[in-house]
Amino acid sequence: MRLAYWMYEGTAHHGVGRIANSLQKVHAVFHAPQGDDYVTPIFTMLERTPDFPQMTTSVVSGRDLAMGTIRLPETLRQVEAKLQPELIIICASCSTILLQENLQVVAESAGVEAEVLVYDANPYRMQEIVAAEALFSLLVKRYAAAQPLTDQPSVNIIGPASLGFHIRQDLICLRRLMQALGVRVNAVAPLGASLTDLRRLPAAWVNLAPYRELGLGAAQHLAQEFGTSTLYDAPIGVQPTLRWLRHLVDALNEVAARQGKPALELPPLTAFSLDGLSAPSGVPWFARTADMDSFSGKRAFVFGDATHTVGMVKFLHDELGMPIAGAGTYLRREAAWIREQLAGYLPGELLVTDRFQNVAAVIEELMPELVCGTQMERHSCRKFDVPCMVIAPPTHIENHLLSYSPMLGFDGADYIADTVYTTATLGLEKHLIDLFGDAGLDYDQADEAVGATAAPVVETAVNGHVIPTPESAPAKPVQPGKLVWTADAERLLKKVPFFVRGRVRKNTEKFASEQGYEAITAEVLQAAREALGG
């Protein structure tokens, strides 16, 4: 089953939880058997907030099924008594949806005062992102109401949600930019929004919807029903942020002209700092330094969601001058948009797959100097000795940092450039220690101490070649036709910088196979190096 493997997207259950946990006075109740309450621990671990997740599981037991009883009404009453939510969202899990119960009738029988929304997040038709996007769009359609625009220029920031990637830091960055422009933030939704905030979304002059994965439908509805213009681009990088700011000022001035209000002007930039107080971006200067100039020959492979894949490819290529070895996404429904955005950036076809094994195979084939991907790619790259930075969900707890690390705006450009630099070169000291291990670290003495107590060495014949191995560690069985690396070849290979070691191993094995060698010795490795021009 696919569930036996890692998946790039969570379940529909998970997507509903993200929206409910984002909003104020909103609670999700999952009608599910015991075991399907896995969502709550995920939020507790990753969200890094003191609040308990806004979701409850109404457990369906085998005894309930046998007796024809249902606990959902009592669960709804308990949730209301304890939390007094304004809205309760009911969602069936993948198991209980098979029961085909009329949850609307069941919910009405509970007699609670809170509004109740039964959301059909069919797990057999949708996964996390579609479920979250559809639910948020439904809520905006349900609550957004026509009203006058705010007196002063204002924006809605649409799309940030619970468990988002760098979302809270992105919000800080966007708020700072708006403050420097003298623009009010009318509402942020869904993260931190109340139902009242959803009602007053149409009062904003312009919508900002930087995330392709969440907020697109809500922004389109606000544009169609209330005429609110929207900036859909994600300002990732210095130049994209400058263009984004100009477009925002133009959009706000269009509304100002209709309202008879004075036009806005973009404040003078102080080394890419609008307010002159926050740290200016150093990327334009840094990209011209000798350190970053060396990156011009390092190939990068990017894989992730739609927003961050497009943003990272353009940033690496346009602002850091790195060649792009390839790119891909696990969001099939966004593949056409990504191809359009990255036209002219990719040397071949966009990789579209939701199987991490396929991505790992491409990375192994390309052996780039840098991979920008998800936690899946981070794990794959550990095996290949390829540097990897996480730029998109799915994420690990280490990607939900307390420190200020945005992806958007000028601050985000600095963060990304620093992370690229440290990821692609961090560990160079590991290579230097391999070469100069005795430089104050007493590696020779340590080796002698180990050698004094090491197990005796015997010689094992493999494919006609003698390979020394410790007597206490039996030689590993060798698959028929698989090349064997002798101990002297492995020692020589360790002197190769770790960030290209995987490629050297692969090219050497290809050379040895073509030349008919059954084992790779130090002499074969040297011959391969000379033949391949290494």
C-alpha cells in the first residue's frame, strides 16, 4: 500500500486540522475510530505554540457499531461546554466515511448553540492541500460580506495557516513591509483570524496571496464577488520583492484614484531596506563576492510544492548565478503553472511525481552540488552525500524554528542566501580533517591506540581479489555482478571532497564496468580519474 511509504502530502483529515487550528473560536471534531486521532500529536509537536490544537476526536468504537450508537452528539456538547466555539467543523475520517452516516442530522440532534459545518473532506478524493484550500474557500464564501473599503490603504494577507513552512516569520516580514509603506493590514487569514475577520475581508483595498497552495480560491472569490484586486506572486528574492512592491503600490493607487485619495509613493530604498531600520539585504553585493562566484559552477536541483519550487529556482539562477540541473514538484495539479513559470530555466522536463523514490533516483543520476527539497530529499541526500536544504513541506520539527527565518522579502533573500551558502559548503572542514587529520587533533596517536587493540586482519577472496577484513567482522556477501571496492580504494576515495564523493564513486564504477574490472582497487580508481579527466 502507498501508506507504507512516506507521502509528500498529509491526509484530508490533516488539511482540515490546519484550517481549524488557524482560526479563533473554531474547533474541528473528527468522527473517527481510535487510531485516527494521529493529527493532534503532529500539531502538538510541530506548531511550537503553547496552545493545544483546536481539534477533538469523537471516537467510534466497535461496541458503538454493534449497538448502533453514536457518540458524536455528546462530543459536540462537551466541546461547546468546555471551549464555547463560534463554529464547529465536523469531518469524518477515511474509516467512518464508509459508514455513510448523515452527520448533518446527527449534529442537529446535539442541540448546540454554536454554528456547525459538516465538511465532506472525502479522503478518497482529496489530500491535505486540496482539503485545506477547499475548506478555507468555503468559509470565506460563507462569511465574507459586502461593506465599504477602509478609509486608509489596506491589504489582506491571505494564505498563512497553521503548520505552514516559515509562515510566522513570513508574516513578520510582510507586516514590516506594509508598515514601511504606510499600509494597514486589514486581516490575516486563516492564521489568527476570527469569523469577524473573515466577514470584513472585502473592506481591504488589495489582497496579498503569496502561497499558491492555500488562499488562491479565497482570493479569486473576493476578486469576483467584491472586485478586490490580488497580488498572487510570492516575493522571494531581492529583485522579485522590488517588482512586487511596485505592483502593490500601483494596485493601491488604482483604488486611491477611485476613492479620491492621495497616491502612495514607494519610499526611497536604503540598500534594499524600506524603513532604514531593518537589516538591508546583502544578496546583490554577496552574489558578486569571490565566495559566491564559486557557486556559478555548482548545479542545483529543486523539488517541492509550487510556490517554493518556482521561487527557489529563480532565486538560485537569477540572483546567485547557479545553474539549474533540474526541478520538480509533487503537486500534479500545479504542474502546468510551474512549467509556465520556469520556462527557459530548466534543461529538461519538469519532474512531476508524488513518489520520493523517483526523486531520489533523479538525484542519484544528476548528483548535483546542492539539492533544495523537502525532508524526503534530505533523507535521500544523506545516502548520496549530497548537500540538501529544506525549502518546502513536508517538514521536520527542525524546520519549525523559533528564530526569525522568513522566505519572503529582503530579509528572506538574506536567509535563503545564507542557507544555500552554509548548506553547499558546510562540512568542507570535514574534508579538510580527512586530509589533515593530525593537525592538532592527534589522529595518528588515536589510530595507534585503536590499532593496538584491533581485531587481527585476515584476507578474504572476493571475485578473485584479496581484500583484507577484520577477523571479527565477516566479509559482506557480494551480489553477483556487483563491483567490489577494495580497502585501499575506499581509503583513497575518502580523500575526495565529500560533496563530490558520490559522483566520483558512480563514475568510477561505470568506468570499471566498461573496462571489465570485477573489483575497484586504488589503481583502478586512479585510472578512472585519469580517463575521466578528474
